[in-house]
Amino acid sequence: MMNYLENYEFWRNAGLPPEVCQELDALQGQEDELKGRFGSDLQFGTAGMRGIMGAGSNRLNRYTVRRAAMGMAAWLNTTRLPKRAAIGYDSRHNSRLFAEVCAVAFAEAGIETWIYDRLAPTPMLSYAVRVLNCGCGVVISASHNAGAYNGVKCYGPDGCQMTDEPAAVVTAKISGIPLFVPESKPFAAWLEEGTVRYIGQDIWESYYQTVLAEAMEPKVIAESGLRVVFTPLCGTGNEPVREVLRRLGTNVTVVSVQEKPDGDFKTCEYPNPETDAALNESYKVARDNPCDVILGTDPDCDRVAIAVPEGDGFKKLSGNELGCMLLEYILKTRTKKGDLPECCEAVRSIVTSPMSDAIAKAYHCEMKSVLTGFKYIGGEILELEEKGEEKRFVFGFEESCGYLKGTYARDKDAVVASMLVCEMAASLKKQGMTILEALDRMYETYGFYLTRVQSIELTGPDAMEKAAAIMEGIRKDAPATIGGLQVTELRDYRARVNKNLLTGEETSINLPKSNVLEMILGDRGSVIARPSGTEPKIKYYYTSVAPTVAEAGEQLKAMAAQMQA
């Protein structure tokens, strides 16, 4: 195995194009940069690959992308799955190039390949995999990361992100493929030959009709005179979100400085709608264009966040708050219409607010909890589908602003979620209520469940080891109290064991293994600890439950202060 300097020289002597050679030459003497780029290989996992773009084996570039696509093609050809693939891409630098690189790799392996002819959201790729009967799919996107990043998201035949077993086979295939395998012929030649084809407008229209069919009160938006400010954050949501809302008669003002694709994200350095700063430009527009709701979708349009007017400013709702409001709106509306299925089911991730459990219970809906990652929600839909019971699924969501109504895709979809937000807001407006008033009513009805996510970033050369040590420390010696509240249960999702700390009783957890710990504080809340798989950080997910919002807030502060220390 080569060390980083040997790997660097290997790249310099590989006969690469002049622009790549110039980039490599400029790195001479930069030890930290050389170690970062050439000290390891960019890893392929269940979600694919994600990293900073640039030359090097630990960077995303046409060579590492081609190798990954060749590995996927090799895996697909060992299966009985259809030898067809679908590819989509977002607005980032090199996204279209990387998509075409993947298409060539698939075509060389004899795989019939379909590729979007323009920017398309991640959920539209999931949809295309299913309607085109593909064996796999790829989206070129780094989701909501900063502009220096890009990624390769990999999907299975059901439209879900790839699971552990096939991803392990792909990883093994990649390891046996040389890094610099020249293309047999360019993308344009495969396109002309017909092995690669563009996904036509008929698929776009089919997707629109499918999303619109998920509306429950489609006329209410136009009737209410709803006013919306929308930002696609320079990403893929601009065309499909606006088209769906236009068909429903929505009055939309677009944030013009974030309307067009921009791989640098100059007006929003970190285009993550989970953060309040991502909507700063929207707030400027909304001050001059009074609205009922602000919508913001991330660059690959699988997440959406909202903010609403509050006094002289705006309040951004958390992913948990919006998810719970949408869940209640869906269940309430479908109950009123009389089309809520018996034994209906909703699905949330384990780090998502348990307030959703109380809402589901009020409408006699079963709430399933799954590991973090929308593929697990997709897996629950697949289980229902295999039993012919997919109509029982009513809603799935994660606290990180990811939502899905319907079974047409198996990833979160900001297009359908944007439509549902507008429908809910319009319905409330016709009743003389605002979203904030409805949110307050929800808390008063189901209890004050306040949530917070905290990222603890660790530094130093042993940062990843520090993160692992913190997790092991909690496992071996869980705190007796957190924020003054007694820890009553410790759920270890890696050991798949739930231990009652009051009685010593242990019960099994019926979920796949995952390095996650959950500390239950009786009926007053919980703290979940989860390390990042790729970065030296630990995320803490807090839930605080109390009789009043003030008490819940103080409790949340105390919990966070103790865990950060």
C-alpha cells in the first residue's frame, strides 16, 4: 500500500490532462493538503460517496466517480435485477460532468442508462428508478453541504438509497478496479448510439401528476389567496416546486438572487434549510412582499423548511415542528374526508420528536420508529407494498426537514412537502388562523415537546478516537441524571438492548445495529447520542417535555449544558 507521498507521485505520473497536472504541481510542499488528498481513498458507503472536489484519491473527481460507477455496474451485472440505470444531478460544480461519467461507465458494462437532460431533484431520481424499472440509480449531489463538496448518492431498484449488503459488494468491486481506466468512447457517442438516453418530459409530467394526486384539498390554495415567498437556494427545486404550486394557483414570489443555479452558493454559504441563516435572503424579500409563509428547499430539493411572519420579523419552524404539523393536518383532513385507511401507519426516525407519537395516537394511527436515514422509512413502505398494503402508509418524516406523503418515491421529497405546506397554510388561512396560532394550539393539545440538535465538534489528530471514547464512556457509565432529571432507561442500538435502570430489566430492540445511544428521562424527555460516520463530531438530540413551554425550555437548556460539558 502506497503512503501519501508515493500516491501523490503516482497521480503526477499518470499522464492526466494538463489542468489536473497543474493542480497537482501546485500542491508540492503542502504537507497537510497532500496527506488530506492522498493519505487515503474516498470511502463508498450505503449512501454512496461524498467529499470535497479536487485531484486526489480522497477527493471527488472524474476518476474516483468513474471508479465508483464501474463498481456499481459490476455489482448490478452480478444480480438478477434489470440491467437499467437512471441518473440525476443537481446544480453543483461538476454535477453534470460526473453524471455523464457515470452514464459512460454504466453503458460500457452493457447497462441501458437513462439520464435527466437538466437539473432534477433527488426524489425525481427515486421516482424515475421505479417507473423506468431500473436495477439501480445515481444522483450527483452533496445535498446541503457547502459548495466545495459534491457526492454520488446510490439507489437500489425500489428507489431507496442503497442498503448495507449491496453497498458492501459495490465496495469490494471498487477495490479491484484500477483508478485510471480510460473511457472507451465519450458520452456523446453512447447517447448517439442509444445505450444512453435522456429522460423525457413525459416522466416529468407523470411525476407532477403523481405529486398533485397527493393533495387533499387542492382548491383551497387558490381560494385562500395564499401568498408565498420561495427560495430554491440556487438548486433543483426552482422548476418543479414552482410548477406544482403554479398549477394549484399559488401566489409565489421567488427570491431572485437564489433562483438560478449557482455551485458557489454565493448568497448562502451553507445551503441547509435546517439553519435559520439559509433563509436570510428570503427574509429580505418577504419584508417588501408580505406573505403567509416562506419556503426554502435545499440544492437537491429533498428537504424543505418554512418560516412565518412574527411581529416585525420571522420565526423559522424546526423540522420537528413542521413534521408534526403536517402529520396532524394529513390525519385530520383525511379523517374529515373519510378516506383515512384503517390500521394506517406513519413512520419517523428515532431522533424525531415523540410528539408525533401522541398525534398519531389521537387519530388511531400506528407510529413506527426506524433508524436515522430515509432509506429506513422507505424500507417500511416496501414491507407494506410487499403485503399489498402500501395504502396504509400516510406520512414519513425526519427531524432534519425531510418529509414524504405517498409511495411513488422512496426518499424525502421537498416538492410534495412544499405543496402540503401551502395547502395546510391555505386551509388555516380560510379558518382565520395563522401557522403560528396552529402551532401553539398543537402544543396545548399534545404537550410541550421542545427539541434541539447539538453538534459537538472535536479537534486534533485523534478527534475520531475522542468521539468513539465519548460513546463508550456513556455506554459503560451512563449519567444518573441529565439536567436534573433521572435517567430511567438506556437504549443501546448497537447492542440492540434497552435496559431499565430502575429495575435492571433488559429487553431487545428490533432494529438493525447502529452506534446510537438513547437516554430516557421518564416521561420528561430524552437525549440521543450519535457520532458522525465521516466527521469528528457527536450529535446530541434533545427532547424536553413539560407542562409549560417555559419549563420545557429551561429543562432543555440544562440538559444541553450538561451533555456539552
